[in-house]
Amino acid sequence: MSNQTVIAQLDALREKINDYNYQYYVLDDPSVPDSEYDRQMKALQALEAEHPELVTPDSPSQKVGGQPLGAFEQVTHEVPMLSLDNGFDEADLTAFEKRVQDRLKSTASIAYSCEPKLDGLAVSILYENGVLVRAATRGDGQVGENITANVRTIGNVPLKLRGDNLPERIEVRGEVFMPREGFEKLNNQQREAGLKVFANPRNAAAGSLRQLDSRITAKRPLMFYAYSLGVVAPDSFILPDSHHERLQQLANWGVPLCPDIGITEGAAGCLAYYQQILTRRDGLAYDIDGVVFKVDDIALQHTLGFVARAPRWAIAQKFPAQEEMTRLLDVEFQV
Ligand code: NAD
């Protein structure tokens, strides 16, 4: 293939994915199913891997999410909010563990935090002296939208942390999502009122959270589960040195966690967790599109570091697509 042909292919893929991103992240109105999006992104990544000299910093493979909506005040994240690398099969998971071990120059067994990959929106919630002072969307990873008034209406988000030994500032990160039961109820209400129904819980959560009128958000059955930390100050504040224990610390302060998180050893343990959650998937109270594995030891996470848009110490192992193209195209929905 000539260089010109490759450049033309790259341009076409990037333009297509940029359009999908705009629809999904900015308008909360996806134009294709996630599986189709993932296919196009994989094609782009494969072509870029063959031609690393043609990777541009503005390629969607290098960027997180979408631009924040101008309607909201903007928030600059002190610690960027990144995405996750994706794995789709067992080989991707074993390759991930091998990359981790190679980089650590060790074949020792690694402990992983195992977490359902909730299908909602990533949100950052900042507490100062235990009091919720600001909440923001991930946006493009560097700059998000100030949605404090909306997040304050979510029933299980503590407005004040419990306990005495709290850091001066702590940023709790997690997912805002709509549990399935609430989603069904909301769509029934919409139907009865002659309004458009939402295509899926993720779309309903995104549309509900990014409302300019927080009274509307307050009526929507949203929930929040924490899965990581951002900024913590002062630097001298002592936190546990494992990710899993940090999450337990958050729980002690009253922050809600997903009840199905776990901890395991090695890629084999991750696979067993994957299978177990996949089997339970239909019976869970919330929608997930996979599971996330994170190297549990914070010191190892620091050694591993980040690439452009994702940490090297985590992988999102996606489940087979559940959705149908028809589901997206046949159902009219609003945001
Ligand atoms: P991602 O969804 O692959 O992974 C990162 C996100 O996972 C985080 O930002 C967070 O919101 C979420 N998450 C859930 N549980 C988590 C946990 N326990 N720990 C850490 N993070 C957790 O990445 P992305 O950049 O948000 O989105 C890419 C994906 O979104 C695509 O693979 C595709 O499925 C979907 N998408 C679809 C379209 C479309 O047009 N249909 C467009 C863009 C993106």
C-alpha cells in the first residue's frame, strides 16, 4: 500500500471516529452501537501500529472522550482523567499481563483489583475538609463540565464525608449510572407522558446528568459508585498503598462502592472473575460493558505509568456486544 493510500485510510477512519465521538460524548446521542465504534477504533489502532510515523497527536486513538459542552462552566482537572485500554479476548488479557511483567522486569504474580465496568459517565467529586465542593464530568480528560448542582441531587452521593481523619482535599472518581430498574420506570413514565424513551441506561444517565436545570436531574434515578482517587492533599496525608484498600478507606468515609468488586492474583484469576461476572451479567442491577482489572499495588502503578490516553496498569476487558443495531436505530430517544 502506498503512503498516500495509508494516509487517506487514516484520515477517513479518524474523521468517522471523530463524528461518532461528537455524537456520543457531546450530544449524548450515539449514531452507531458501541461494538461498531470499537471495530473502527481497533482498525485505526492497527493501522497506526503498522505506521507509527503517521500517528498524530490529535488522532482519536490518542485522545480521551469529547470536548466539554459550552453550556456548562469548565473545570480543569488537576490530575487528568484518562480512559482505559481495551481487551476483547483471553489473548488480550494475557498479553496485558505480559506487558506489565516485562515492564516491571519481574515474573512474580501480580494482584489485581477486579471491578465491573459500569456503563455510565465518569465523574470527579471534590471534597474539601469533608464537604462536597465541586463535581465535574471527564470531558476531554483535561477539561470537564461543572455539574456540581446536578451531582448534589444524586441520592447516594455523600454531601459530607464521615469520620475525623480526613484529608484537606480529596477528589473521588467514579461512575454515575442509572440502575436498570430506575431506567425501566423512567421510560414507562416517559411513554405514559407521550415523551420519547431513552435508548439505554447509559444514554439516560448522560442526558440526566448534563441537564442545565438540576431539578430535572433530581427526578432521575441516578446512582454513583467510586472506583478511584484523583487529587489528595496535603501530600503528607497517609493513604493505604493498595488500590483495593484505598477503595475500602473511601467506603469507611461513606462513599458508595460497587458491591461486586474483588481482588485476585494473575491473569488466571482475572479470567475466573471475568467469567463469573459474565454469567451474572443479566441479573445485575446495573448495566456493564465489561470488567476492569487494575494492578493493585500503587507503587507498581507509579512504576508502570501512563501512555497518551490510558494507564499501563489497567485494562478494560469488554464483554461481547449485547446491543443490536436495530435497538439503537429503531428506538427514538431524547437526551
Ligand atoms: P472506556 O469506556 O473504554 O473506559 C473508560 C471509562 O470506563 C472511564 O472513563 C469510566 O467512565 C468507565 N469505568 C467504568 N467502571 C470503571 C472502573 N471500575 N474503573 C475505571 N473506569 C471505569 O473508555 P471511554 O474512553 O469512556 O469510551 C470508549 C468506549 O465508549 C468505546 O469503547 C465505546 O464502547 C464507547 N463509545 C461509543 C461510541 C458510539 O458511537 N457508540 C462513541 C464513543 C465511545
